[in-house]
Amino acid sequence: MPTYRNDSTHTIRVCGFEYSGEIDIPPGEQRATPYYQHTSDLVKISDTPYYNPVMELHEVSSGERIVPINKDTEILRIQKVSGTTVSVYLQSEDNTPALVKSWDSTDPVIDVPMKGLATQAIVCFAGEGSVQIMEIKSRDDGVIPITQNA
């Protein structure tokens, strides 16, 4: 999400996030935009704020582990990294069938839509092993004003 300054004498409209429409940058003002711009009247003044959809990254290994899930997590991405058979449950081991049951090979990833539907994941290992659980947030929607020139 680079930041640009409009050095022209007219308002420049750039593409915003898909669901928030376009962003207007008035003359002399600065805005963070979701995409890099290629307009001659906009001057990139910073590469920040950086976009990073990862809210939390949990490295979980062996035994039974409880992983807290943030209420703002949009997607829970689970990837087996190494080792033994793994099962993953949401909220409780009583919540059957398991989200991931007897995962005994390294699969690419499993993405689970969350949006506040659970507050924890329970990871159960049959022996030595590890998984990575990534909490992914949705993109910010819209204009982030940085500064304004009078």
C-alpha cells in the first residue's frame, strides 16, 4: 500500500480495493493506495504502509495444542510442516468430525473461512510433528488519509 502525493492541479482518481471503489486524490494531498500507481502526476513518497494480510503465525508442534483465533480472522490457513498424523478441531475435540482428520501426509494448505465462527483451534498430534497456522485478515477497505496540505 504505497503512499502517493498528487502534484497536479486536478483531482486524480485511482483504483481502490474491489469492494470500496475508487480513491480520489485531490491536488497537493497524499493518500495510501492499495496498488502501485503508474500515473505521471502522482509522486510516490513512500512504500508504506506495507500491506500484510497475516495477523498471526502460529508454529505448533507435538502433543495437543490450543491455538487462539482472533475474532477478526477472515481465513485460518493450516499447513502440515512435518511429522506424524495430525487432527485439527475448531473450539473443541467434541466438535466432530474434525476439521482435518488423520492428516498423514504433507498437503499444500487447507483454508478455512472464519469471520468470528471460532475462538480456538485444537491441534492433536499422534507423535512428533508440526503444523503452521496462519490467521489472515481481510483487506482494508478504502482511503487511508496520510496528510493534507492547506
